[in-house]
Amino acid sequence: MYTIGLDSGSTTTKGVLFSGEELIDKYLIPTAGNPKKAMSEVVDYFKRNDELSDVKLVTTGYGRKLLPADLVVTEITCHGKGAEFLRPGVRQVIDIGGQDCKTIQLNGKGNVTEFSMNDRCAAGTGRFVEVMMRTLGEDICDLDQFVQEAQPVTINSMCTVFAESEVISLISKGENREDIALGVLHSIAQRISSQYSKLRPARGEEVLFTGGLSKNAAFAKMLERYVAGPVKCDELSQYAGAIGAAQIGIKKLKFLLIIFCS
């Protein structure tokens, strides 16, 4: 049996394809303001490229109810199971998405015991970084290289509107753009560490970093200093929600099949 895990995010839509318990394909595209269309495109990609017959669809994320699916699961639960798949036994997860930031505590088996979610303010999210980098005239994809030799400038505002004005003011004062960018990353790391501390993690506990911003090695390294523990990333970190959706689907749908056939 094939299972598609589909995570509909505000910025990107991620999909993974499992054959039984094996991850065999993945696909990511921009949501581009039309989550239903993006979700359909990801599903069509798998069906077109992998010639699927018996396939089940499990959805999560903001647009999880926009397509008919065999199973719909909340994103916090999916990120927990996805984290367990990527790093078995992990207990702490920080996920930075396009418009929210999630800190999740697990029981060591992928089950959520506690979480904190910032989804009412863009501060500390991928969208915040994107806006700041655009103000600085740089692409977010070049962030690692851009801040490599920088010294951080203090950024006081965390509201996207005020922070953008502060960045423009710093540029007009002649501050180096690289230093401003690194200052932005420090302000985000500080905010996230404050949110993370609400979960009362053990000092030095390992954290799995997921979401789009996890691709930025400089930020991941910086985050270690703020959470006082090792921060680990995986090449599939951005797909954690989709992987978790598929994992939950595989187990639940298999269980239902056993009941139906018995």
C-alpha cells in the first residue's frame, strides 16, 4: 500500500510518499496563496511519477481540510511523529514555519506531552526573516553566506512592521547590512528560546530543529547558544509534518484494514 503524507503550509506545501514503511519520494512547491491548488499539484506529481494504484492520502497543516483525504490530522501531532521518524527518541522539537513557530515536547516515542505555539504574530517566523532580508536587498536562500563574517547589531523590535522600520533606520545610519541580518537572527533566536523555556526542558537536552529555517546552518548553530543544548537538523527536516502525517496514516489505516478483514 502507498501512503501520501501532505503538509499544507502558508509558504510551502510538502508531500512525501511511502511504500509500506519506506519513504520513496518527496516533493515541495510554493503554496503561492492557493493551498488547494498546491496540494492537488503535489498529489498529482506522485500519481504521475510513481504510477500509483492503491494509495491513501493523509493531510495536515493549514489547508488540511481542503482536499478529500482518507485521514486528516492536526499539525502538532504530525510534527511529533515526524520528529520521531527523523530522530528516534528525541524529546524536544522547535519548528519554524512561514507564519508560526512551534516548540513541542515529546515522550521519547513521538507522542506530544506539551507544546507552545506562536501563530498570532509573524515575529520569529520564516515570514519575518523573509521580510527583513528583502528590506536588506538579499535573498533568504543566501543567508548563511551573507552573515558568515558579520557582527550582530541589536534589533529591539520584534513586530514585523516596527522591525522593518528599525532595519531601514540602521541602514540609513551606515550599519553593515550583514551585521543587521545577523542581529535579526539573534533577536529571533532569543524570542524562540523564551517560548521554548515554557516547556521546562532539561538543560543540555537535544533539540530537533524542523521547518524551512532549519536549512540555515548559521541560525541552527546560533540557536544552540540560546536553548543551551545541541540543535540537530536533518536533510528532511522541512518535511517533518508530512512524514508524521504519513506515519500516522500507515498505522491507523493498517489497523482499520485488520479490523475490516477479521
